[in-house]
Amino acid sequence: MDKLLFKRILVAALTLLALVYVAYLLISANFDMYPTENAVQVTVTDKIQSNAFIIRDENILNNSQSGVLSYSVADGEAVNANGEIAVVYSSEQDALAHTNAETLRAKKESLEYIQKNTISGTMSIDIINSNIKNKLIAYLDDCNNRNFTKAIQDSDNLLTSVNQRQLYTGKVTNFNEEIAQLQSAIDSLNSSAGAGTGSIRTDKAGYFTKFCDGYENAIPYANIDKITLDDLKNIQKKETPKNAAGKVISNVKWYVACEVSAEEATRLNIWGAPVTALLAEASSEAVPAEIYRVYQKDKDHSALVLLRCDYMDDSILDARFEPVEIGMGRYSGLRVSKRAVHDDFVTKTTYDDNDNPHKEQKKVQGVYVLYGSEVQFKQVSILYADDDYVICDTEPPEGVLFNGETISLYDKVIVKGDDLYDGKVIH
């Protein structure tokens, strides 16, 4: 090949490459003028975040007796009026012996229950296997959430189900030997320890916990209808009595008190429906609540909000100062950038009795969607709006959409661009 021909081929190739590159830049620049995002399905919770103070009907139990306490009930356990909370022993060894005896008695009763119900055929293998799976998941969840008190209970429940399976499948014939050994150990502990010298009882029914933090009745439970935002801001801790043996929460209803902004107070007043309260540092599960009271000096100032709850477990029994997330409803739909929402006209075609078409136009709220190279304007029905995005209903009630059309999952929604209109073709 002569040098002249080679130079011509090289120049032609370089020219073609340059043209391709310029075309690429032009196309890229053109489409960069109209960046898009896919409409994706999401579920969000409308929420308000604040810092809460928990108010309960708390009654401290005082111990005027000398000696060592051995508790008869666990934290979070329900107790009856005049129920025994603890037994007083003269020495720590006596108290420990009786505590160990009660632990062994619970294990013995568990084995007796398993043996009676499994042999009688009231349990099936499917139920037992399902219980093992569910209790294992619960145990792992509680460990992950650092709820170790409940994790210990879950591990005991898991062991019960595993023992049931062993008996049902014939891996063991019965637990008679284990039950006899436990009874022997219980008798030995009881005979070696001295009897209790007294007991502590509660005059009110409720939930028991050994934990006292000094904020009991910092805001009197009886004054729940009178407290103000200033009361919440000026809470004072008191010294816990040295002889406190714990406390009983005697009313199932308890309150979450927190401060919200004027705008958030308006949202709560308009909402007027049940909410949820998530105390994330105490529990991973939101509890159901109702808006009991929104107190505001005037509409331009922040407000005191009281949420009333009646769900209780040991994970939130000792919660006091907690970050709170107030949930005001869940919304599922297509997520679209707020910048993509515009007002434009959509057309509806109707037909008369003679099949003659009639077109109507109406200005509605919607988004521009890119189908290939053509722009189409689609009406949207907004369920929820945040600072940056909106959630659009995929199936609005009849009559909401003017022409019955809205965006679909994975539509390419144009989030930015000038001179947009329905039917525009992007070259």
C-alpha cells in the first residue's frame, strides 16, 4: 500500500471518529437537558420527631424490714392487689437458695407440662416446628435489639419447644428422671435455707419493676389534664428512697409528653386519628397511641403534645427520656421528585349517543414522562408530600383523574427541563 493511500484512509478514519464523537456530545447534551428518574414503588410513614418524657401512674414500694430481698415476680410481670412482690430473708445465702429453688421449680413445671401435653396428643409436629422457628427468630431479634431480658425469656421458650420435639419424635421417652432430679435439688435447697422473715406486698394491681429513676411523679399522673409546656421543660429529678424495693405501675394507660413546632401541632390537630409512637432506644416496635391533648398558648408558638398509650411490655417499662417518632399513617405509591410536578392540560374524549367524539381539556397537576423520544404529560394524584418528593397513587378513586390516566411503575419522569409540553419530541 502506497503512502498516499494510507494517509487518505487514516484521515477518513479520524474524520469519522471525530464525527461520531461530536454526535455523541450533541446527543448527550440534548438528553442532559431532560434528566429523568424512574417512578418506583415505596411505602413511607408520615412522622414527627421529638424528645419525649414518659408519664406513668407509678407507686414506689418501700421496704421497712431488715434483711435480703428475694423477688417473687420478674420485671414487667403483672401483679394483683395485695400480691407478693418479694420475700425477706435474714441472709444473702438464704435468699439465694430460695431464688435458685424457684428457678428449678419453673424448669420442673415446664418439663411436666411438656410431658403431659405432648404424650396426650394435644400438640402436632407442625405446630412444634413452627414454634421453634418463631421463637428462634424472636430470640435473635431481641439479641439484635439489645433487649436481653426478653431474650432470656425467649431462650427458655425455645428450649421448651425443643424438648417438646424430642419427646414427640421419640428421641427421649419421658422426662421422669430429670423431673425427679430437679425435685430433689429443690428439696435440698429449701431444707438448707432458713424461712423468710417477712414479705413485701403491693396494695395496687399493675406491672412491677425493680427500677426506680427518681422521676416517679415528677409530673403527677393525676395532673395529666393540667400540665403545660413549661412543666415539661422544668422537670426535676428527686432522690430515690434508699429503702425502695421497686415500683408498681398501676394504670395500664401511660403518656408520651413532647414538644412540637407550631406547624407540627397543626398537622396533629388536623389528623385527629390514631397514631403510633416509636421509642427507638427502648424498643424496635412502634406502639399504638392516640392524640390525647395538644396544648398551645397561641398558634404561632410550639406546643405540648400528649399521646396516650395502653400497650406495655418490659422493653418500655423503664423508658423515661426517649427520642420519639410519632407516626401519622402509612402511604404506598410511586415516588416522584417534587421538582417534576407541574401544572398542564390533559384532554378527555367522550362520545355522544351518535358516537360523535367530544374533547374536553382541564388544567391539572402532573408530571412529564419520556416515552422513547416523545414527552407525555400525565396527571398525578398525590397521597403524601415531603420536602423533596411526593408519593403518587397508582389507583386513585373514580373521578379523581380527569381522563383516567396516570403514571405507571418505572415510567421515566422528567425532573428538569425547559419548554416542556405534551407531545414534544426530543431529537
